Amino acid sequence: MRKITRFSVLCFMFLSFFAHNGLQAQALMKRVSLQTQIENSDLVVEGKVIAKKSTWDDAGKLIYTINTVEVYKVFKGNALSTVEVITVGGTVGLNALIAHPSLKLRKGDVGVFTLENDNTSFSKTAYSKIKKFKPYGLSQGFYKYNISENLAVTPFVKKQNITSDFYDEIKRLTKTNFTELKAYSPVAKSATSKVFMPPGAITLNKTTVTAGTKDLLTITGTDFGATQGKVEFRDADDGGSSFIEALDSQVIDWTDTQIIVEVPSGAGTGTIRVKDSNGIASPLSSVLTVLYSEINVETDPDDRPDDEPPTNGPIPETAYQLQHVGQNAGGGMTWRMQTDFFNDTEFPGAKDAFMRSFNKWVCETGINWTVGATPTTKDSAGDNTDATNIIRFDNGAELNANTLGICYSWFSGCFSGRSDVDWFVTELDIVFNDDVNWYTGTGTPASNQYDLESVMLHELGHAHQLGHIIDPNNNNVGNDAEDVMHYAFTNGETQRAITVNNSTAANGIQDRSTSNNVCSTFPMVDLACPLSDNDAVLESGINIYPNPAKEEFFIKNNSYLTLKTATLFDLSGRNIIEYDISEGSKLKTINLSKISSGVYFIKIASDEAAITRKLVIE
């Protein structure tokens, strides 16, 4: 692991778990109301995902997943017993696409879909006569049932009391009763057998984990059963309102009293539970803190769904970690700004905002990303055929009004031995909505603005292959002190700092990227930090001593910059105290007599730049 030398604010351990109900944006989406969804949808149904198949579009530019949904109830539209819900992303052979944001459905998911007609043209192998739709509002277009807690949830809202309040709200908005095509009641299963006991209370062998990293968690309890069931974690993409299951292949060991499981990508901070092979759930565990999450490609690599008949080899569906590779002559990846973005004509200041967020990741991890010196005239995003990593604003109504933007990550893989597959990043594209009230400066955005630098920093985190997390400190410690990979983001908010957990995760991916030679590619080469002149001056010109300190420590300023403040943060990212160091002396004395011993971070700022150093107080 490379030494991490540059932190903005530290957020190391979560001590409690909070929910927040006033969020206005999740990653790159704006909240859309159920009323708007129903008014603009062609079909509103309750149903269950019974099958999934990923395929290329007819032009071979994008991969989509066709999710077959068995319909239980129709609230609006034609009474179709089965529909296909089309979502962006998926895996075909040894090619994969992950889009953020996008609705990710899993086989067995049940809930209410708000859908609009989809006219995507697919290859002949994906042809079917079943009517195709796409979710209205991306992942907001599916109200996923959390039956055990009687909730229907999206990344923004939790609708309580499914069969009464939620059904009634939909009927009030559609002004009609639903049509039931198949009897279904969203009621949690309970143990009915007198022979087999339901799973008992569970305990965990640790309180903090990481997701998508093959981190192992041991669960102990009673009556899990001899046959493997499921382990469910809180879903980071909706703030933990629902659950996701670990893949069967991620369950390393299962006995009646103990389970060993890999924490899956997408797991967020919160309680977990075990379901036995009959679907009966255990009581909830204590809170498990997920410090960070890596994105994985989840696929069954020897599955051949297009064969006649379809075949499935011995490899189960598996979660694979990812890495970057050297693509250009410098051992890295070159991004290109589309002409209007490069010329900074659509949103003046957007180019600088992007470069600030871009350079933060480069400086924090050494990832070898550069931006081309000239623009590109290519004006598409997500296109697998253009061989260009594009940054741009959208054209017209390319993105609907509720989508702030989309980040596309493309991957390729190759078999390594008989059963393992190595996966690496091949292309990255980001497109932003030009119909959003963006703030592009370095100050504080207005309450009706979205901070472009913060959103860009988040999406570049996805490009670095970091997933969402749930930050229990969110909206408690203030701007720039919360986790930038938190699943939700508020208008008027700024999160322009890479916290220690983000840095640890991204550095781990970068270490893998610079060490492994996969699929006949070249490893990525670390890139030196392209600090601004002022950042470099402050970084080299500040000395802090003694460290460890006791009653006091000194800040010596050897630079020409005038210092303004020194702010002390604890390991949770909490602001302990801010010192005014603006008076003219080049040597500042900081009194620590009222500060408890421990490990802290001190952020030293001028008007032009800021640095953060680790400080130990004895």
C-alpha cells in the first residue's frame, strides 16, 4: 500500500447510524414525486423480477439488461401479465458496463414499477414479443418492497404500510382501482413448521468491514439450517431502507450455527440478517459499519444464454474486483473534453471545477489520469465504439430533467486459469445535464444550486471504482467533512474533500492497478500530483512541530502565503476547534491544554490553498 500523504478531512469510524429524510439529490439524480412518475408513466404495475439477460443494442454501442417481470397488479396502463424492464448496464461475455445512476434489479426483487415505453433496438438474439419498458426516473422508477419492515423504497423515499397507505396513494393518483392479475400479498414469511425452528439471534465477529473487497464476516447464531440460505445486508444505494443479498458464491461456509460470508459490493452501514433455505429471517443484528465499498463486476462467466438451448457451466455467479491499466504512452488513461466543455462556454467555470475534482483524485492516489490538451468533437457518452473517455454536457433532452448526469464505466475481462477472470477498466465517460442550476465556483452554492465540483468528485470516485456508502455523520459534521461517496447529496451542499476511507479504498485499487499485469495489458503507472503553484508552495513551506505534541505545538510558515486558520478534526471528522492564525508572525503557537490526547488532523488554510497534516497529542 502506498503511503497516503494528503488528506483533506478524516472520517475514520462511524459510531452511530442516522437516517435523513430531506435529501434532494441522490448521486446524479433529483428527486421526482410519485405523482409526477404516475402522470408521466405509460404503465404502473406491481411485479416480481423472474429472469434477467444482458445484451448489446443493435448498434453494438451499449449493453442493456432485459429484466423479465411477472405482473401481479396493474395500477395504470394495459393489463400485461409479463413485461420486460430495460436497464442500462450488464455483462455480455467478457465485456461489462456499469452506469451510475441506473436501476439495478436483482432476480426475486418485488415492488411497484413506474414505466415508460422503451424503443431500444436490440440484436435478434434478444428479440421477444414481450412489451418493453424503461423505468421512469432511473432507480426512482422502482419502489422496492422491504416486506419484513412493510416498506416500499426508492433512493429518496420510504412508503410505509404497503397494502394500505401505499396502495391507497397510488389509487388516489391514478383515480382508479388496480387490476389484479395474480394473487400476491406482500407479507413477511413466518415459521410454520413445528419441526424446524426459525433462525435465532445473530452476533457478528466484528463491527466494521469493507464491501466488495472479499472482507470476511463471521456470523454466529442458531437454527440457520443445514441447507444454505441467504445473508442480507443493507442496500447502500437507497440509504439502507432495503436489503441486498450476498451471492451464493460469497457464502464461504454455512452450518447450523455459523456462517462465513464475503461482504458484497453495495452493502451499506446498518443491521444485517440471515434467511434460512425456507426464506425465514433471523432477528436483525447489531449495526455493522461499512467504511467503504469497491465496485465489482458480478457475472456468471461461463453462462451461455444465447445457445440453443441455453447452457450454464460450472462457475457460479461471482463478484470480481476491478483494476485500471495503462492505456496511453504514459502508462495511464487520457480523458478528452468535448469542444463546448473544453471552451467553457456552456457553464463558465465548469472546466475549472472539473479539474479541481480531477486533480484531487490524482494527488490522493496517484491514479494516472490526464486530460487531453485539445478538445474532441465526439459528442456522445457511453458509446463503446468511440474509444474515447469523454467529459461533456448533454444535448437537448438527452437526459431527462430528473437526471443530473451519468457516469459510464466499461470493462473487459479474460480467463485466468480455468475458473477465475481478471477484469479491468477500458473506458470512462461522464455526461452532465445542461438544464441544471449548477454552481461552478469555490464558495458556497445557493440553496437552489447544485455544486458541480462536489458532484464531479463523487462521480470520479465511481470512475476510480468506488461504490456508494452510507455515512451516518452525513448532515451532522458540515460541508466538506462528510463522505463524498455517501449515496445522497443535497442542493446547496458542498462535499469537495476526499476523506481517509475514500483514500484508503482508492489507494488499494491503485496498488492493484500498478502491480498486476492482466489480460496482456500493461499495469498503470503512478502519476505525480499536479498541485497548483499555491498548493505546492504551502505543502512544502509548512512545518509542524513537535509531533507528537503535549501542551502546545508550533506552525512555522516558510512560504510567502498568509495563513488564515488552523482547524483541528478528530477521527470521526468532527470539527474540534478552529484557531485564528492570521496575525503576521511566521511562527504560530497553538495551545493544546484543553484538548484530550489522541490522533487528530490539523487543516491549515490560506485564502489561496489548504493542507492537512496528521497530529498526535499525548
